[in-house]
Amino acid sequence: MSQTVTRTRPGSLWSALRLNWKRLPLPWRKAWFIGLDVRGNEYYEQKQPTFPGRPVRRWVQPAMKTMDLFEETHIPVQWQSWLRHRRPQPPTEEDIQADEAYRLRTVARAMKLDQQWQEPRKVPLASSTQDTPKEKAKPVKKLAPSVHYPTGQGETFTPGAWTPGNVTEKREK
């Protein structure tokens, strides 16, 4: 079985003892302590469902004392998926570290791309878009305006004629 994430303050014997006490599967407890995330949120699971056939109940006890400041974004993604029964086991320290490394790599790549977009182009744009003699020789055709105009009013109304230009000429531009 994988080791779940349990963080305590370094050198805090009292915190370590408290977490180990919460983790003990004592028979009188209705819910068991599962783990603790980086922000200090505690995760619990009710081992015996109240109704047969229903999944076990999982919840988070936020580290913040007031629920007004708590948001769902304060819960790491791995713990959210465990709470929603998308993953059977709670996240391990390795899972969270791998996800954090992936997030940092993505941010670094995005910053690199932003920097490349902000740099001035080293190749002048005019030299890359110079016209070749073949392109200069090609005449540009203008579409003739429609000669037929709408006539009449009411029941005698006749719409004007409209013919689109050659579609392939427009696409070549």
C-alpha cells in the first residue's frame, strides 16, 4: 500500500503524535484520518457507509478556521480526484512532486515562448516578402459591380441580380 502525504512541521513531535493518533483505525471512530496536504487541509474517509451499495464518504477539513475564505482551488488536484472517487487510493508524495515538477516545466515553457514573442525579429520582414518578377507580371482582376438593380415596391418588387466573382481568384491572393 502506498504511503499517503502527511506533512508536519519539522521537529514538531506533538504534531507527529497527533497525526499518528488520528490515523489509528480505532473501532469507535466513524471516520478515519487519511492524509494531510501541503496547505494543511485534512482528509477523512468514512469506512462504513451508512447505506449498503453506496460508496464510502470522503471529505476535507480545511486548515482555515473560517469557511468564508475557503475555495475549492485551495485543494490540490490529486486530492480533489480522490474526494470525487476518481482515484481509489489517496495521492502519494511522489504523485504530488511529479505533478508539481510538470507544472513548473509548463510554466517555464510558457515563459520561454512569451520571451520569444517579445523579442524583435532578427530577420527583417521586408526581405522575406519581396515580390518576385512572376508575381509582378500577374494582373489583378477587379470584380465588376452588379448592373441589375432592384426594381418595384410591394408585390411588384424584383430583387437585383448578383453574381459572385470567381472564387478561385479570391483564394489565390
